[in-house]
Amino acid sequence: MSINSIDYDPFENITSIFLTKDSLQDIDSLLATTRQHKVQLQEAITIAKEAQKHESGPVAEKGEALEAVVSNFNTTQKIASSTEATITKLIKGLVHLDNAKHNLTNSLNLFQNLKILVDSYYECCNFLKRVTYLEMVSPYRIMCSLSENIFSSYKSVSEVNKLLNNISKLKSDIISKIKKTYTIILNGKSEVDPSFEKQIREGACELLDSNSKSKDEIIEWTLNKLLYEIKQIFQFDDEAGSLENLERRYIFFKKVLNNFNSKFASFFLPTWEMPLQLVSKFFSMTRKDLDILLKVEFKDRTPSIDLFMKSLQVTLDFEKYIDVRFSNKFKEERLSKCFEPYLSLWVSHQDGIMNKKMLTYMSEEKIPKDLSHSLVVPSTADMFRTYRTILTETLELVGENKNNTILASLSKLFAKWLIEYSNRILKPLLLPENVDIQEKFEVIKYTVLLINTCDYCSTTIDQLEEKLSLFSSGSRSVSDPFIKAKDVYDELISNGNRLLLKRVVPKELSFAYKEFDNTDWAHVLVEDYSRYMVTLKKLLTFTLQSTSTHSQKPSSKNLLEEIVNLFNRDVYKWNFFDSFIDLITTTYVDCIIRLLQPLPPFASSNSQRRLSTKQVINIGEQLLLDMQLLKQLLSSMCESVVGPTSSESPFFKRAKNHLDTNLNQLLSFIKLLVVPLDSPEDYYETYGRLTLDNSDPIVWAFTISLKGAPWDLGLWKKHWEVFHRKIEGKNDNDTARDFFIYRWDPKHLSRFEANIRRIQDSTWSAFFSGQLKIKTSSTPSTRH
């Protein structure tokens, strides 16, 4: 790095000079040379500075120019100050003249306004003498505006102050005159000229509009004048003002209101809304009296519920009258709010009303006259209409305040009578278990009526609960009472469905299954559908009649179609169809198992199989043929439940999936019956495919027995060896056991295990307990 560089680092040169230890010997000569060079540099700098002082170049010229600029600036500043002083002296007179002009203009304007004020004052005086309010409106407004906005600040001037006092007195005289005029009008002692009516409405009222204080005074005075008679007659400490005469008070006010509208309303501007103000004044006056009367009624003695309810009812009716009369424009606090602290009596009174309603419902017809709309007990709708009326009136009483106590009491009242309704009206519709079915269509009609009605009640209970919760800050307090009521209705729906699926439908299907049992299966020929299937076809085929109308008498529809069409909601139709699928497939499997299962005692010398393996195969082929028709019938029934428009609905898809699942499992079971037992390997291959590799020994053993396998221990062992080899290590977890199609009705497996435990032959017993390891204490899980 050069020594002349700005970033010069001396350590680099020092390091290069003293690179070795020997170089340290020359340090003295190095220091002397450095000092000598430093002295030379200082001398050179001194000479350069001296030369610069004597140099006459550009730098010297710039300094002289700067001094000249500063001098010129100071000279200009002095000239500007002198010019400013000269101009100020010249315009001083003009400013004085302008101020004088401004003051003169203000004075002229003030005197002009004063003249207008005086003229308006005298005009108003003249119009007042002639009682011409309409002509007075314009000068009166001008007079009020000028006196209040301009001359109020000139009260120190005695003449102006005197004028303002006269104006104030004139205003008082005008108000007094208007009041006297209204007194004459309200007294109604003489007829008023229609032209004078306009003078009052468009003149006097406009004058009062200019002064809000005066307007309020006149309105208050008018209202007190109109209500004076009510105040005098209906005093709370007098008999006329008692709760017993509350209705008379309302009637009297209606007369006052009607009289005002017919005779006096035209003397007031519509914007004043005098009828509404009259109602407001009456409400305020009556509210105070009601507070006192109710406190006296409930103090130190047993209150009269009838009197309380009568007073409350007439108050509610009066409020409804006001709402209708004024199209719900009246928004002030209600009179019925006075009854709010005592609303427990209101709820108690509703209890009596509901008891009377219930007695009426019990005597009414349960089947609606018109079945084309819905099959629901007619009184149900009336009950919920009554509930809505009670709730609406209660909410009107409570107002915007959330009275949780009253709403909770109301919820308990509703829940109580919902349960009473279910016990008195709906439960009798359900056929008792100890009573035989005589008229099946009547049983169906009343049972579906029960289900539809309970469903309607459950839905409406939810809506009622939601509305109560909306007006209550404690949702639990209004929701909890309905829990038991909803459980009661859900239980009735469940009992109704159980009656249809356990008693009505099985009885209808029983003949077909008797035909199944009476079929000569040992000699069946696989040519056509079985006779029991022809019977089932009649029972399961829908006529596709319109579902929108129901007849009071049984139609040509079959029983199942009648049930489905009577349901009001699709969800119940599909739920019924779902359950029917389980019923018919389970019963069908039950018939097959009862036909094929071995008879006890098992594995004894006297044990004989009713059907041989070949006969079972033949039976299985016939069942496969019958299954084709059964699948067609159930699929057609599924599509006919609510018509073709529902094919895309989730209910239809769920039911179709459920049907296909059940039929596929049933088909796998029947196909398993057809498989011969000649080859254990072939049999297991088919068995594993049809049962989805079921590894449960009890399922395997029961299936072998159903196939008509003789009690030949050698045959059983051959098949067991193949089965055991294939499933080894798969059956360690009993909690995940799969009982194949037998889970639909576990009693068959349980009975089979019980019969195995009774085997007397030791070799067979050792086979079942030693090799199959059948756990006799295990019980198949219920159907899901």
C-alpha cells in the first residue's frame, strides 16, 4: 500500500522492516532517518501556507463578492421599511373610512330589523285582538326569530329591553288566548265555525310549533282537561277506581278517545299525534293506579285469582284494542307490565284452562274427518295453538325483560300437559299387548295416527322450546322440563312401530310362512316359484294408488301399502321399510334353519337326519329360484314407497343399500347350502368366499349340520382338518367374532351349542370340545 494512500497502514511496512531478529540492531538508524523526514515534511507545509497568503487567485475574488452581497441586502431592507411606513401613512384614512362604513351598514340593518320587529309586534297585537291566528303565523315567527336571535344581546338599551318585555308579554297573551280558545272548544258548549277550525289547526298550532315550551304546555293542559273526568271518577282509593271496575275505566277512556277523534282531533295538527299522546297520558296515569291497587290486593290477605285474571285479561284486551286502533304505533310501556310481579297466578290460571281443554279433547273424535291432508289427531293442533296463545300473551306481559322464573314455570306447565295429553289421548290409541287384533286395518289406522301425532308433537315441542329459549337467558331452565315429555312421545312412537312390526305385519305374513313349513321339501322339484312365494307376492306388491288421499274404509291396497301411505313423513316410511327388510329376511332365514337344523339327540346311534345332503342341495336350488322373486318384490316395494320422485333422496339410497346388504347375505347363505360336501378342499374354498373367510368354529359346525351332513365323525374330521388348517391363527380374539347370518337371530346358535353339550358319545364330545374348542359359555352378539 502506498504511503500517500488514505487507508495507509504503517504496520505492514514495520513488519517488512523487522522481518528478522538481526534487523533490530538497525533500529537506532531507522529512528534517526524517520525524525529527519518528519522535519522536512513540516518545513514543506509551512512554505505552502505562506505562499497561499500572498496568492491573488479566485478565492480572494469570491470573498469580496460575498461582502458586496451582504451590503446590498442591508440597503434593500432599509428601503423596504421606509416604503412600508409611507404606505401605512397613506391608507390610514381609508381604514378609518371603511370601519365607519361597516358600522353604518350594521346600524342601518339593525334599525331595519328593529322596524320589522316593531311592525311584526303590532301586527300580532292587531291579529290577537281579532283572533285571527292564521294571519298571525308569519309575523309571529318573524317577531320570535328577531327577538331571540338578534335583539336579545341589546337588552342594555332601555328602549329595546322595553320592546322585548312587551313581546314576551304578547307571547303570554297569545298562549293564554289560545288556551281560552281551546277551553271553549273542549267544553263543547257551542258549535264551532269550520273556518275557525282551520284558524286553530293551521294558525294556533303553527304558532305553538314556533315555541316548543308553549306547545308542550298547551298539549299537557289539553290532555289533563280531556282526562280530568276519568281522574275524578276512577280514584284508586275509591270503589270506582278498584280492580273490579278496571274494565269500566277502559270503557270510559275508549269513549273519551272516540269523542276526541270525532270532535276535537281536527283542531290539532296531525303531526302532533294527539290521540297517541292521549293514550300515553292515560297509560301513565293508569299504570300508577294499577301498581298501588295490585300491591293492596296482594298484601296481608289471600288474593282473588278470578279478580286478578279478569283484570289481567281486560288489560290485555284493552292493549290489543289500542294496537289495532293505532296499527301498532304505540310503543310505550304496557299496562300489563304491572301484573308481571304476580304472574305466578297467571300460570296457575292456565293450568285450569288446560284441564278444561283436556276434557274437551277426550270427548272429541280422534280420527280427522278429512284424511287427504294428514292423519293427525285434530285436538293436537288446537293444543299447540292454545300453547302459542298463552306464550304470546305471557311474552306481552313480560315484555323485553327476560323473566326466567315465569318462562321456566310456563315450560313446566306445557310439559305437564303434554304428558297428560299423551296419557289421556294418545296412549289409548295403542292396542294393548293382551288384546288380540280383530280389525287389522283399524289397528293400522289408529297406530299410524298415534305415530304421526307423536311425531308432530315432538317437532312442535322443539319449536316451542326454541322460542322459549329465545326469550330466556337461562336456556336450561326452559329446556329441561321438555326432556321427559319428548321421551314419552319417542317411546310412544317406538311402541307404535313395534306393534306394527311385531304383531300386525307378522300376522299378515304368517300364512305365507305356514305354506313354507307345509311344503314337501324332501321331494321338491325345481321348476317354478314355490307356493309361499306366490302368496308373498300378493302381500308385497303395491297397487301404486295415489298416496295423497286416504279413505275411512280399507281400500284395495295391501296391508303394507296401507301402512306406508298413512305415514305423514317420508322418514317414517323409510324407517318402517328398513325394519320390514330386517323382519322378512330374518323370518325367512328362521324358516330355512328350522327346516334344516338337526334334531336332538346329536351324534347318537339313534340320530337320523330328516333331509340328506342331496335333498338339502335340491332345497337350496329351489330357494335360489325363490330368492330371485323375493329380490324383485322387495326392490319394487322400495321404489314404490314414496314414488319415483324419491329415487335420488338419501332415504331411498340408504334403504336400497340396506336391502341389497341383507339380500346379499341371505343369498350367500342359500348358495352355501347348494355346495356339495364331497371335497373338503372345494367346500372350504366356497365356504371362505361366501362367508368372507369366517373362522368361527361354531358357525362352521352349525353350517355343516344344516347341510344335512350325517353324524359321521370321519366326514366331520376331514372337513375340520381342512378348515382348521386354513383358519389357524385367525380366531384368537373372541371380541371380534363374526357369526355370519346367524347373528340375525342368535337363538339358533345358542340352541345348537346346548345340544352339543348334551352329546353322550365321548369321541364326539372330545371332537367338539378338544379340537373345535367351542366355548359353550359364549353367546352370539345381537343383530346390528
